[in-house]
Amino acid sequence: MVTNRKGRGGGGPPRPRVVDGSGSGGGGSMASRVAVLAFCVAGIWSAYITQGVLQETLSTKRFGPEARRFEHLAFLNFAQNVVCFVWSFIMIKLWSSGGSSTGHAPLRKYWGVSITNTIGPTMGIEALKYISYPAQVLAKSSKMIPVMLMGTLLYGVKYTFPEYICTFLVAGGVSSFALLKTSSKTIKKLANPNAPLGYTLCFLNLAFDGYTNSTQDLIKSKYPKTNPWDIMLGMNLWGTIYNAVIMFVAPLLFSNWPYANGFEALKFCQENPEVAWDITLFCLCGAVGQNFIFLTISRFGSLTNTTITTTRKFMSIVVSSVISGNPLSLQQWGSVVMVFSGLSLQILLKWKKKKDLYLYGVLVSLTDDD
């Protein structure tokens, strides 16, 4: 956003003042902004890379003397809901200005969208029973593909040639990775190797996430005073209720309940404290990571946040391959590079568009003599 300052003496053109949209009015030295950005990058990377390692560990490792798997991966979503609900409640109490709640979305507005927000992440986590963690990360990185397809088919949106190149790179990379043979070492770690089912769950996760995100944007536009902590509180409150009913109430009502059983998950954690510790760290990483995401968006905008999170996904695959023993073939690494080349090009196009809009605003400001 660019505004102009009129000189009172008419000596020379007005000088533009750039407002960065961060809420700070462009204040602060460059060194301090770089320090904050580095802090955000370190926070997002460390929180979510650690969470990814823990997620993969919980889905592949065998625990206890009997070498049993933790089969109740959906329990992670329930635990995450509980921790994030408590976390957001604390943040609201700590940082609330104590003003009126007028203009904030009421909690009942989140009950519907929380259903898709409960189902979507659960599918993503369950996919780790059938495909490797790098495969899951790549599949979930292709969110732009359904967005462009829906935009073209339903709304007649026209995209530029470079945008289609981005889509081709991402789609081609994910497809080639899926078709390439996974190493036997990786397959042995999976609970039930089934690539078609695993990728299907990932893409359904993307579809539900797309609906969730668009509905959250609608709530935010209808209730402009709603902040990220309000959304986090409302979504996780209903998510906790839904998962509690599914995992703790339903098994009492149906003897052959096919879904994850919360009581069995808690029993497994009691018998294997290492699992309980990993789940706790997994949830805390998610909550801390969201703090850094909110800080990044508020200070530097959503585009900067997208850039950081995209590079984090690539690093998660690297860390998974090095630490967790998921060896990728040279061809698979080629697919990974292909996907992230497409995502990087997409980000570059967005940065260029943002820069062009800025330069246009400066030009308008300099030539405005009203």
C-alpha cells in the first residue's frame, strides 16, 4: 500500500511513504526486522520439522518388548485439538485487551467447518499407514492443483502460462514419485503398504482443507474483529468435542466400532510412556508452530509465510531421509526437486506481482498532483 505526502512549498514531487501492512506502520530498523524474520524462520522450521519426525516415528516405530505399533494415529488429531484449544484460550486471556466481544465470530459459527477440519487432518495422518512420510509431504504440497482445476472448470478463471508450468511441475513431480518404486526398507516400516489408498487419503485431505480455509476466510470477512486466536479456539473446541464423541463415546455404544478407539490409545500410552511423551511433544510443536505462523503473517504478510513453510516442507523430506531412514532413490529426489521447483516458481510469480503492484503505486503517488 502506498500513500503520498504533499510538500507545502511545492518544491519537487511528493515523496511516497510505504506502509508494509504489518501493523507497525513501517517502523523499526532493517536489522530488527531481519532479526524478527530469522526468529520466525527458525521457529517455524524447528517446530514443524520436529513435529514431522515425531509423526513419522509414531506411524512406523514399534514400541515395548512386544514390538507393537501405535495403530491409533487418529488419536493424534484429538490430542492436537485439546492442546491447541488450551493454548489459544491462554493466549486470548494473556493478550486480550479486555474489550467487547462485538464483531467477533461466536463459537457456534465454527461447528460446521470444524467437521471438515476434523476429518481432513485425520486422513492426512492415517495416510502414513500406507505411504512414506516424504510421499505424504509431496502429495499435500500439491494444493495448487485442485485450486486451479476448480477455478478453471467452475468459475472460468484464466491462468497465465507460467502458472500452468508451475502446475505441470508439481503434478509431474508428485505423479512420478508415486509411480517410482519405493525402497524395501521403507515399505517394511509401513503398517499396511497401499500407495493408491495413501495418496487418495492425502488428496481428500487437501479437498477438505480447501473447504476449511475458504470457510474460515468467510467467517473472518463477516466478523472483521475475529483474530487468529479466536479462530483457533473455536475450531479446536468443536474438534475436541467431535473427536471425543467418535473416539470415546461411540466405542461404548457399538461393540464393533471400526474407527480409532480412544480408550485403547490411552491404554497403549500408559503401557508405553515413550508414546505418550512423543504425542505430547507432537502437540506442543503444532501449537508453538502456529504462534510463529501468526507472528510471520502479522509482521511480514502471508506470502512470506508461504515461502517459509514451503521451504520447511523440503527440509522435512531431507531430515526424514537422513534421520528416520527413509532412503530415496536418485529418481525420487528428481521428483522432489521437480515439485519444489514448481512451488518456488509459483512463489516467485507472487513476489513479482506484489513488486509490480508496489511500483505501480509509487508511480501513481509521484504523478498525483491533486
